Amino acid sequence: MTIKLTAFIRRLQQRDGHLYVRLDRAQLQSAQLLHGTRVVMEIGGRVLLRGVIRTSGASPWVGPTEITSNAVHHAALKGAGYVYGDNVEATVRRA
């Protein structure tokens, strides 16, 4: 099953240029994507990320798996031309 949601492209730290994907808690709850769910996310038809839903902290986000890293996610987002502040339609499916 594929779920549509919004991927919010943000920085890991304010002074850091590394990008990551934040998610809307209500969208995750509606789709029953819980903390620890492994996902494959296609963002804007330009990049594919494999990750894990993380709901700890202020906003949910897509964390790396044991075979990926924040650096891999950053490189994929940057390589696809995304920048801090982009809000992009994405599709997610359980991995």
C-alpha cells in the first residue's frame, strides 16, 4: 500500500547544512505509520530514501536504517536539488 504525505526538507542543526526529512504527525497517525516502521519514500519523483519512522522529539522524521546513514539521506536530497524549507509531495510504503 502506498501512502501520500508531505516531506518537509529541513536541516539536522541550524548551523549544519545536512538535510533530512521531517513528517507531519497527523499524516503518520492516519496512515498508521508508527515509530520504528521501516519505509521506502519517494520524494517528488526525484529521490528514493530507505529509512525508519522516528517519532521522538518535536517532529517525526525519517531516520537511517542500519545500511543507510544521515549522510546518505543528505546526499540523495541534495543531489536531487532539494534545499532547506522545501515541502514536497511524497509517497511512502512499508519496506
